[in-house]
Amino acid sequence: MPPAKPQQIKTAPTPRKNSAQELMKSLAQNTVSLQSKIVDLAKTNNEMLKTQNSLLKSQEALTNEIKSMVGLFKEAGEQMVAETEEEKLRPLLGKISELLEQNKNIIRGLILIQKYIKSSTMTGEQPQQRPYNPEEF
């Protein structure tokens, strides 16, 4: 096979005057079309700016909501820590209450001993040698 020859495009010869007029007409149409597209782009840009501003306001509102929610979580965490500390102190408070009761009993016993010693020294008799039962006090 012989190599293929490049195809030539045949165009109809046009007079130069028509060509210049058509060129001017085509340029005018393209200019109008470009101006229309520029106007459309400007409108789209304005719409995008409005949407962007709306989005920015929404983000600011969301940020504020998240800040308040984080504050709420911090406060809840602090209260939870306080509750756990209180729970840790409950057994200690119970032991302190028991110690207070024991101290009260010891004080009662000391007061009774003091009364016994005073009464025995005033009457001049010697203290009894037998131990007392707690029920006697």
C-alpha cells in the first residue's frame, strides 16, 4: 500500500469584503457573548459571596455553641470529681463518728471517776477496792 496522502480541505473562495464584514460581525457576536458570560460570572460570584457569608455566620454560631457545650462538660466533670471525693470521704466520716462516740463514752467514764473520787475524799472513806460494772454508772 502506498502511503496515504494528506487530505486537503477544500474551501470555497469568498470575496475579501464579505470576509471582513463577517469577521467584524463574528467579533461583535463573540464580544456580546463574552460580556453575557462575564455578567453571569459576576452574578454567580455575588451569590457565592452571600453563601460564603452565611456559612461564616453559621460557623461562628456553631463555634459559640461548641464553646458553651465544652463549658457545660467541664462543669459536669468538676461536679463528678467532687462527688467522687465525697464518696472517698464517707468511710472516713463514719470512722470519725465512731471515734466521737467512743470519746463521749470515755468522757462519761472520766466524769464518773472524778465524781467518785470527790465523794470519797469528802466523806473521808477510802475508795472501794472492787471494780465497778459499767451498768452501775
